[in-house]
Amino acid sequence: MSAAVADEYALLLLDEVTEQPAVPVSLPHLSTRERELVTLVAQGRTNSQIAAQLSTSLTTVRSSLDRILVKTGSQRRADLMRLALQASLV
């Protein structure tokens, strides 16, 4: 995902978030590393970019994101982006 597309996508999500009543979200059930992954996803990074930045394997990133999706009850990356915005991670 290009930076321009990610920015546009984040703005669309921000519109969704601001249309709803402001409910602060905290993610205490996520580890520091998992919060970092959510932040990188919200910044529009691909799994490959995240793996390179964190010096880990693509498989590790994928499995970590799968666990985060389960922990947060999310179904897709867009849900994680919304959570990151609501939790002020980005």
C-alpha cells in the first residue's frame, strides 16, 4: 500500500471514528510488541515492511497479527487501524 493510499485510507477511518461518539479505547490486553505491530499496520505498512523494520520473519509478523486480530475481536487490518486511532497509537 502506497503512503498516499494509506493516508487516504486513514482519513476515511478517522471520519468513521469521529462520526461515532468518542469512546476512549485502551488495549491493555496487548503486549508492547503487539501495540507496536498495530501502530505499524495503522501507518499503512505492509507485512513485508513490518518484518524488515522489526528484523523478524514474514511468518512471525503474520502469526502475530493473527493473534492480535483474535485478541481484539477484529476481522481485518482496517479494524486494527480504527483501534489504533481510537487508542491514540497514531
